[in-house]
Amino acid sequence: MRRRTTQIADLPFRTFAEDRIVPDEEFHRIKITEWWLRKFDAASPAQRQEWAAEILAADEAIQRNINPYLRESWVLTERSSRIDTRNHVALYDNFRREIVSYHLDIPLTSPQALTSLEPKQGSARAA
């Protein structure tokens, strides 16, 4: 998160952003996630299934949209910092699958269950 504030020349504002805004944003995201899990857990099985399908479709659309940015970002990171990014696609895909599976309470065990970050696979979602 700090990379967002590294270009701020006003040091007091930069410090405020790093020490107050970023932690508040993180706290807000945690609270939203907790709210979602309570709401989802209290819903009927039919409602949960409907919400899970809608959220999964939206998440897939977003993933397809950000994949080019993420690929470019990893290339630039590797080039500029010499960080070894081997296996980052598998790590990213597996982490995403675990997070989506957990928050929607659905099994996503197949590697093709979600759109991969891998460029050659494109949309690998199983039909």
C-alpha cells in the first residue's frame, strides 16, 4: 500500500496517509468482509446459491479485465527489481480460487474453475 504514497512530496500528508488512511481502508475492508459472511451465512440455501453465482460471474468479469494489467505489472516488477516471479501465476490462481471458494462457500477444486492469470489459457472457466 505504501507505494501509492511514495510520490507524495508533502511529508506530513504522506505520513498521515500511511499512518491513518491506509489502516482505515484496511479496517473498512475487513468489516465489509465480516458483514458479508454474516449476511451470507444467514441466507437461505437458495439465496446463497443465487448470490454466489452472481458474485462469481462479476468476479470473473473483473479478473478478465485486470489480467493484462497484472501480467504487465509482474513483468515490470521482475525487470526493475530482479525479483524472481517464477510460479507467480500458479500462486495467484490458487490463492484466488481459495479466497473465492471460502467466501462463497462453494468448492472450486478444478484448476479450470476460474479464469487463470495465464495468458495462453484466456478464459479457462469450465462450462
